Amino acid sequence: MKAIVYRSYGSPDVLRYEEVEKPTPADDEVLIRIRAAAANPMDYHLMGGAYLMRLMTGLLKPKPTCPGADLAGEVEAVGRNVTRFRPGDPVFGGARRAFAEYACAAENRLAAKPANLSFEQAAAIPVAGLTALQGLRDKGRLQPGQRVLVNGAAGGVGTFAVQIAKAFGAVVTGVCSAKSADLVRSIGADGIIDYARDDFTRGAQRYDLLFDGVGNRPLSACRRVMTPKGTFVAVGVRPGGRWVGPLPHLLWLFVSSWFASQHVAFFVASVRSDDLTALKDLIEAKKVTPVIDRTYALSEAPAAIRYLREGHARGKVVIKI
């Protein structure tokens, strides 16, 4: 089968389109014929090879690695312990090495594909959609009528966060560029802040929940526009340096939270079937729609990662297979 692999750390130029061995599912896994996958910031963080992150991926060079964590496709085969799926079922969810024609995924990391979406749209959901859902619902404890500010409202996670917050009954303000304002309004934002003209941390409005998908403002500044019992949910970080990657930003956020009266949460989304199904229900109810900026062929994955890394994608970047 064809897949994207890299055998050295570096820029997207290290990615190669090659023939590799087709995987075989374990007893609790599903083999998926992938129709589409999606790019995420973690792909280029791992590929970049910050030395601390190499503890997970290989100190001197990565194991032959295929990027990608989001996918949508059709079940090709199932392990003997799998009970929820059978060959031919359309599914979406999370898997390792998704930039390929086939991949294996644990049964509990998949759900039935939303009936009203294409495979490309479904592939855009898992990491970004779950980050927004779990960040707002679980970490932010969002309630109807609360005021929410989404920093990075036009991004892959931000476009889901705006829609999910509206579906939960919140009043939503999105921070984005002027060129993205119409998009963010179209998906439900009640108000827009153009980051090139206004610093959202100096506004008069106070927010019950600040959902930060960018990480470009210090927590101390963000606290100024939060209510006394407000919640700050951080899901976006700066790329960081060669040695420790985004770790300094995360450490500073953690230490700063000790001196904050408001609740502060940083987390990494967990891919699980029940929350994928919750997103599926919102999508089939037409309360949430994935936003796709660009679509690339599998052989064009280096260009897809390069575009995502520039930081100006509006919605998700999808790989069509």
C-alpha cells in the first residue's frame, strides 16, 4: 500500500510517498481502508524532532514513521474481539499512521460516520472536534447563557468550538482576522474581534469561559477579561524551540495558574467512541458542520503540512486518499 513516511527529523521536506506493508489488525482492532485523513499541529511537532519529544519517537532518528491521527473510511476487516463493526461499515475516528491507504484502529476509538457528511468532512472531525467538545463541556463546564470567547475562532479547533458553544446555548465571541470574520459569523459567532485591530485582553466585555486555541497572550492578560469565577481552557501552544518544543509555554501556563483566582485547564483531547458519537449526533442534527480550508492528495502531504504550519488555515486541512 502507499503511505507517507519519514525517516529523519526536520521540515515537511523529509516526508516521502512510498510503498509500505499493509497492516494486520490485532484482536481488538479494525482495519480501515482510508478514504480521507486530516493534518494536525502534532504532526509537525513530532516531525520537527524537538529533543525532549524524541524520548517518545526516537533519540537520534525516528522509527520509520507515518504521520496522521484523524481518518475516515470503510472497515476492511475486524479482529476476533471486535463486536461493533463489520466489513463495509463507514467509520471515522483516531488511529496512528493515518496518512496511508490502510490503517488499524482500536474499536473504542471509532464511531459510525455521520450519514450527512462526505469522508473528507468526517476525517476533519476527530482531534479538532473532540478538543473543542471536551474543552468546553468537560474542562470549561459550559452552561447555557454563558459568555464564551474563542481565541483562534477560524482555526481547525476554533471552528468547532464556536459551533459547539452555540449548540450548548452560549453567547460566543470569536477572535480572528478580518478576512475570516464572515466565516466565523456564518458558523454562529455573535461577535467578532479582529486581532489585527484590537487586543481582546483589553476589551470591556467579561467572559465566563475563555477558550484559547492560539496561545499568543499570557494568562495574566487573559484574566483581565474573565469573570471572577471564569474558566480559561488552553488548547493551543506556540511551536517552541529545537530542544524542548512547546514545553516552555506549557510550563509557564502551569506555573501562572497557581496565582490565578479563575480556574485554568490545559489538556490533550482523548479519542473515544462515545464522544465521537456525541459529535456525530450534533452534526446529524445540523448544529455543527466541519469547515475545510484545503484538500490535498496523499502524495501532496508535505504541502499540506507546510500550509498548516504557516498558521493561517481556516478550518481543517484534509488529505484525500
